[in-house]
Amino acid sequence: MRVIAKRIATAVVTLLLSSAAAFWALEAAPGNFATEMQAEGRIPQATIQEMQTRLQLDQPGIVRYLNWLKGAAVGDWGRSYATNQPVWPMLEARCWATLQLMVLAQVIAWTLAIGLGVLGLRRQKGWMESIGYALLAIPDVVLVLGIALVYARLEQEFSFGAAPVVGLSLCLAPGLCLQVRGALRQANQASFVEGARLRGLPELVVVRRYVIPAAGPALAALAGMSVGMSFSASLLVECTLGYPGLGPLLLDSILARDTQVTLGAVLLATLLWTAGNLGGDLLHVAADPRLRRPV
């Protein structure tokens, strides 16, 4: 319980620091939402001044940040400067889209990782490692753009809507496959696993009953890391391939200087990331009895 409380306290501090960093990064840039509108030259000066007052853009930054923080603490995430709509409904729809993309990609990547890891238990090195290291060396943005080009060529036969799932899966799979393979190979070297083979048990039974459970703690720790990896990669995939998730909303709000939406998106993104890591830590504790023993 002490470890969980410490993790939750760390998560709260992370949320505060991320929101503060996002706010002051926007403040450091010259101008604000009203001056961006004024730059278009189609809005009268009186309207700009009224907008500054209504949106409290004429107040000091620390006052506006504390007001936003006070509202966010009670569930009021403010209104968008651009549309005057509540921020939370905008974020909720995008959040579900991002979560769906992440879950599908995680299922595909983990299925590939465990399947290839089991197939490669008897081989020290082979073509799987070569392909994994080659894909791992390719920057994610290059990989995603390549997928976009392939789907653009094949859009007559295939739906382009599958491209974000394929792109995120390929961003996650190479590193995950290599790490899962390493965890399975280490568990495969345990003496009780070799003893099970000497008793004449079928290989699939040995892997299912002994190798995978022995690698469980390492795989559980890797699961928490993969959530954070998949979330950061999903923002890149969404912005590159036009998927309607949190990524494009965050990018558009930053470019428009829509502070309320930007802070809400950053806070929600950080919340999802910390929740994923906390879930991975809890899964690790559940999979490894040694971590539950009192010191």
C-alpha cells in the first residue's frame, strides 16, 4: 500500500508539472489567442479588446493558471477560446478514439511479440532478430510515412482507416518483440524448465506451464513500459495519418493558441500515461511474489 500511495503521489506531482510546463510554454511565445485573431485583420480593435477581457487574457499568467487549476480540480476544464464549447466533451470523444487505437495496436504487437518469442526459443540468432533490429533503427515518423504511402497506393483495395492501427503496431512491435524474446529466453534457461523437458513433456506444454509463467514478472514490467511507449507513438501516428484522436486536437490547439484546450489535452494525456504506468506497476507486483514480501 505504501508503494501504491507513493506512485499516486508521484502521479499527482507529474500532472501538476506537466500542466504548468504546457501553460508557461504557451505564455513564453509572443501574443495570445486574441492577438492571433487580430493578425488576420478582419476583426475590429474594439472586438479584440472585448475578447481579451472576456477570456481574461489581460490578467497575469499566474492568475489565469491558478484559476484554470482551481476549475480543473473540481472537474471544470474551461471552454475553448475558438468554439466557446466546454473542453471536456471535446476531449472525451478524442480520448476514446486514442484508447481504441492503443488497445488494438497493443493486442497486435503483443501477439506478434509472444508468438515470435516462443518460436525463437530454440534459436540463438536468426532472421527475426535481423528484421527486428532493422525496423527498430527506422525512425517512427519515417515508418509511419512509408505506411501512409503504401496505403495511398492500395486504397482501391484496402481501407485507409486501418493505416493508423498498422502504423502504431509496427512502431511498437520491433522493440517489444526483442524484449519479450529476451525475457522468454532467460526464463527458458531455468533448471526447472529443463527438468520439465527431461520428463518428456511436449514443448508447447513446457512453454505454457513453465516458460511463460517464469517470464511473467519481466513481461508485466514490460507491459507498463509499453503503455507509455504506445501513447507517445500514437500521438505521432494520429497527427501523421489524420486519425481523430488526442494528437491532432492537441496540435491544432497549440497552433491556435487555444490555452484551455491545450491544457486539458496535456492533462488528459499525462493522466493516461501515468495510469498506464501505475497499472503496469500493479501488474508487476501481482506477477512477482517477491515484491509482495515485507522487507
